[in-house]
Amino acid sequence: MFGGLTTLLAIAGLAMLSAGGLAYAFLYGRIESEDRFGSRLERVQNGTPTLDVARSRTVDPARRRKSVQDTLKEIEEKQKAKAKQSKSPPLALRIEQAGLSWTRRTFYLISAALGFVFFIVPFVFGVPIYVALAFFVVGFFGMPRWTVSFLRKRRMEKFLNEFANAIDIIVRGVKAGLPLGDCIRIISTEADEPVKGEFRKIVEAQSLGIPAYEAVARMPDRIPVPEANFFAIVIAIQQKAGGNLAEALANLSRVLRERRQMKGKITAMSMEAKASAVIIGILPFVVMIMTYMSSPAYIMLLFTEPLGNLILGASAVWMTIGILVMRKMVNFDF
């Protein structure tokens, strides 16, 4: 009887094991999915990036690259429009770029006054009327525009000499944790002119609610140099697409200093040719003055005789052409 009970218990145990095995086989998929869900929940609670986060990280560089490309395309279109205007900027814009507070009316009044002075002085000394008219043209059309161009060029040079230092201030401020607006305010109060005035205009534009990249984008209109254009492009890309602003501006500052160093080398190498051009240009006038001092009657025939006036006019034309050609030869665009 004991043997029959043992057999019955063995059969019951085997039946239970068989039922458990069948249940495990049928419920294995569900148990496994619950285990995966639990482990995934645990990773999320512990801050471990999931598959979706990793996938979004792989998409972010592509989106950023697309944003940078769109920004560059927009900037390129604006630069093309500005390039057409920069070749022949309006008179009011040239006056502003020269750092003058004149209006168009003031400019024309000054031109008229200079033209009158340039006409009346030779006429009083007995110079022929057509020569006096030529002086009037020089005084009315030439001298004021030459003055504006000279002041404009000198202001651009002063800006470039100080601009790299201003960018270094922004780089150090951003690395120290200051926002871009505070760095621009520091430059608008501490830098030298004309950088100080240009950044003050940026601060004033921001105080009116204009975004920083739009305020900076207006600076190349007032300072038409490639360096200001580079700065505006860097700020626009950083504001729209993000990125390391300190590193980008540090690279820009290095490029600006290298361009300035190269400009100094080119200027030093071309000084001999410029000195030769100056000597050749003033030599005819020196010879004329020395001839007048030694034999006035001989040289005065050029001023009293019609043929002499014609010779002087032709000589002036050829001298002007020669000076312009020499100027073109010794000036380098870089």
C-alpha cells in the first residue's frame, strides 16, 4: 500500500511540473515583455538615455546643419544686394560712413562755397576765364567729394585698428559667462572711436527691441569693410543656429590680426614704388618752378600765348593719366 501511495504522489508531482512547464511556455512572451518594460522604466528613472533620445541626438546635428545652411543662404542673398549698392553708395550714406553729420543740403552749400572761392581767386589774379571755370569745377565737384572719400577711408582704417581688440573683449566676456549684450555695452563705453560709436548704435537698436543679429547686421552698411561683414555673419549664425560663439569670434579675431599683419607687409614692400611715383609726379612742377626762377620770360610763354595754354592743358591731361596709372600700379587690393 505504501508503494501505491508513492506512485500516486510521483504522478501528481509530474502532472504539476508538466502544467507549470506548459504555463511557462505559453506565458514566456508576456513575461519577457514585462521584463523589458521594467528595465526600460528603470533606465528612464535613472536618467539613462533611451532609444528615442539617442535618435533625437543623431537628428540634431542634421537639423543644425540645415539651419546653418539656410542662414548662410539668407545672408548671401542680402550680401549680394548690399554689394550692388556698395559699389556706388548714395551721397548721404557716404557722408555717414565718413563720420560727418552733414546733410545733403549742407554738402551742396559747402561745395558751392568752395567752387566760388576756387573760381574767384584765379579770376582776380588775371587767369583766363576758362582756366577759372576749370578751377570752379574742381572746387565744386572734386574737392568736397575727395574730402568725404579721404575722411571715409581714414575712418575705416581707424575702425580696423581697434576692431580686433573689441572682438577680443567679447571673447573674454563670453568665456567668463557674460551675455553678448553686456559685452557689446562694455565696448560701447570703453573702446576708442569709431568702434565705440558703432557699438553704441547697436546698443541703442537693441534698446528699441531689435534683435542682436539684426542690429549687428546694420553695421556693415555704415562700415563697408569685410571684417564688419564677417562679424555680422558670425553673430547671425550663432543667434539662429547656435554654436560656440567664443570660439568662432576667437577665430575671427585671429583672422583680422593676420589680415592686418599682411596689410602692413604689403604696405612696407610697396613704399619704394610709391615714393618713386610721388617723385615722378611732382618732378614736372619742380622743374617748372625752377625754370620760372631762372628765366621767367621763357616759362611765361606757356601762360600768355594760346599755343602755350594748349600745351599746358595737354600736359595736365597726360600728367593726370600718368598719375592715375601709377596710383593703380602701387595700390593693392587685399
